[in-house]
Amino acid sequence: MNFEVHEKRAELLDPFAAMAPRSIPVEVRRDPLTGRSARICHFRPLAFDLPDAAALAEQTRAECPFCPERVLTHTPCFPPAFAAEGRMRRGEQWLFPNLAPYDALGAVATMGPEHHFPPGAVPAGRIADGLALAGEFYERALRRGHPEAVYFLLSWNFLPASGSSLIHPHLQVFCSSTAPNRLREELAASEAWWRRTGGVYWEELVAEEAGRGSRFLGRIGGVAWLAAFAPAGVAGDVLGVVEGRTTMLDLDEAARRDIAAGLAAAIAGYAEMGIGSFNVCFFPGRGGEKHFRLHLVFSPRIYYNPRLATPDATALRWLYEESICVGYPEEIAGRLRPRFAAAA
């Protein structure tokens, strides 16, 4: 497996050091599967200032549609043909149609009655229950023979820097017959790898990274965790590969607990660096693909300038689709590894 790195240096005269010569490193890395490039540059200490999310939570609580006192009056219901009860429920968590759907069958799942979890303190049990409720939704879509029950997709935006429009923790849960761009790209590249080598890229990646050690975070049950070699996130990405599973329907209670424990470890580890906002996406196959493994990506999000709420989605990232990471993934892995060891 080729972990391609192009090392470069920018030379300049530093105005903050009496115009003394300064050499700044830049790396261009290529993802071993897809060939997508990511730039490791704009280096800065892995220490950020956590925003005051508690104050923002208090400002938004009175109008939150997902809080217990409003969730049954301010959220939509499914048509009776899909869910006679209108909304689906698991304990204190609710799942209902998304008023701003991503596809013909889309839902939102609240992660409990809590309007706000402090950064770094999202309970693993809430995550596991959210995954279970999503699984019940997927199973129902499959039983109903819904035409969109092909790819079972789940994403999570946490706090405003991630693009979330609500503070109350919630998941986007939807089905689609159209795979998103990156998933489609990975499916095609994984199949090409299978045809070329006879191996499963995701299994080989885990074995390779476990052997190298510098980016490997550890195993929690049947999930292997690593820091992405060529991350999409500005502060790196955490990748979780679920052993022997292809779709979200393959997850049992133990696998959901393992995933939740790893996500909770990533959330806590990044909070220690001062980052409380993140995105999560799951990447499933249709089912039956021997070349593919279900995996998820946790990607922290920041404001480049918190005073201006400057997003980290710059022109380079948004239009060139070129990732920028301000720290070495190997260093980030070193910061996160103790949290994963404690969760294992």
C-alpha cells in the first residue's frame, strides 16, 4: 500500500523576525485508495479555544423543537403507510421526518431530551441508542419495500461550526438509491482494488496502519480506529472500520456499542485540544459487496477566526475540493491514542 507524500518548503522573509529567512514545510499527501490529495500545512499548535456553547444553548433552549416539551407538537409525522404511530421512538429518543429532507425518505433522530451536551461529554450510550433507532428506521424502510431503501446513510453535525442549525444533538438518518459522491468514489475504488489485488482494501489498510503504528489508535471490539493519512478535516480525521460489516443493517448491539465508544473517545480527545464541533458520516455499501467494509469518518470542525465566526470551508476546500490540515496526522494520533486505549 502506497502512502504517497510530497514534501515541499515555502521560503520567505519573516516580518516578525526582522525579515530573517524562514522556511515553512508543506506536505501534499494522496489517499491510498482514491488518490485524492490533502495538504498538511498552515501549522499551528493543536490547542484551540472552545466556544461558549453553554451560553448559546441557553439562548436557544426556549424555541428548540427537539426538546421534550415541544418535540410532539413541533415535529412532523410519517404518513400512516410508513409509520402508523407517526413518529418512531426508542426510550427518550424520537425519530421523525426531516422537514428539510436530503432525499425522498429522510428522518431526524434526537439523541435524547438533553438540549446540550458539554463539549467532550456526549454519552456513548446516547450514541449507541441513536444508532439503534436509525437501524429500526432502515429495517422498516426495507420491509416496506421503499424504492430508496438501497443505501442507508447516517450523518451527524454537532454545534454550529459543523453546519448544524440546532444545538440540540440529533442525527440525520436517510435512505437513498443515489450514493453520495465520496461513497460512490470509494465503492468504485474498492472494487477496482479487489479486482487488481484480490484483497479487501479496508482490511489491508487496518493491517498496514496497525503495523506502522504511527496513525493507529487501537481496536474497540470489532472496530479498528485510526487517524486518516490524508484527512478532509482541518484538524485531521478519525476513521473507524467495522470488521466484517458492509451496511448499517449489519450492525448488532455489540457493534453499535463499539462504534459509540470510539466516537465518544474521539469527541473527548478533540475537546482536550479545544475543539467541540464535528461532523460524522457513515459509508455503507448496498450489501453483498465482498470488496467493501462499512466505515465512518469523524471530522472535527473549527472557526479559523472565532471572533468573526470564519468557517474552515475555504475556497480551496469548497471549490478545489482540496483538504487542508493544520497538524500532522501522526501527531494528532498521539494526542488521541490515550482516549482510545481507555475506551478499549
